[in-house]
Amino acid sequence: MKVYTYSEARQRFAEVLNIARKEEVIIKRRGGEIFAIVFKKTSKSPFDIPGIKTKATTKDILTSIKDSRERITEPVTSPDAKQLSKKSGKK
């Protein structure tokens, strides 16, 4: 554990932060107050995933999206759907 006065810590702030990555750093003020600097690791985001390498171009991807949106899907023909369309006045 390293101990610095407030003035020393202020002058060497970058160094103090680098040391705090490995161990606790104590800063003492003239009035007797004591502060501790402790490195806090951040957890990884679940969305932080590695990229995918592909030979597809932006044009290829946009064409695929356009093609998938142009596909016509069959209307729902379940008995429940027929009853709902009758109630709403649709045929």
C-alpha cells in the first residue's frame, strides 16, 4: 500500500492511478483526513462479442435484406383467425 500526501498525489496523479491498478493507494490531507484509491474492474457487457469475418460486402447484405422483405407470406388460416376476421367484419 502506497501513501501520498495530498500535494504529492495531485502532482503525480497519473502515477497514483497506475499504482492503484495493482494496490490500494492512501492519500492523507493536512487536516487528518484519509482517502483510499482502489481500482475497480468493470464487468464486460453481454453485448461485447467478437466480430465475424466475412467476404460479404455492404451491397450483398443490403440486397439480402431487401430480398427477404419482398417475400410474400401466406395469410394465417387458423380457425381462430377466421373467427376474428368475422367479428371485425373482414372477410
